[in-house]
Amino acid sequence: MPQSQNANANSLPQTGDTDQRGLSTIGAMLLGLSGILALFGLGERKRRDDK
């Protein structure tokens, strides 16, 4: 086996990890926002039930 083919065989393929970084950041932000909105919704429901 030539030297260049052996070097390629020993390295892992590049999977495009940097392309998904922005998408995962947006997903984390949406998850946090939905959690905050859910907390506000539960707080309003408790206040209405107490009256």
C-alpha cells in the first residue's frame, strides 16, 4: 500500500461537525424559551385557582 493511501486509511472521515453548531444553538435557545414560557403559564394557572 502506498504511503498516501495508508495515511488516509488511518484518519477518520470529517463529518461536518461545525455545520451543525449553529442549528444546535438555536435549538437550545428555543428549548430554554419554551421552558420559561411554561413556567409563566403554570404560575398564572396557580393564581387563577387560588381565587
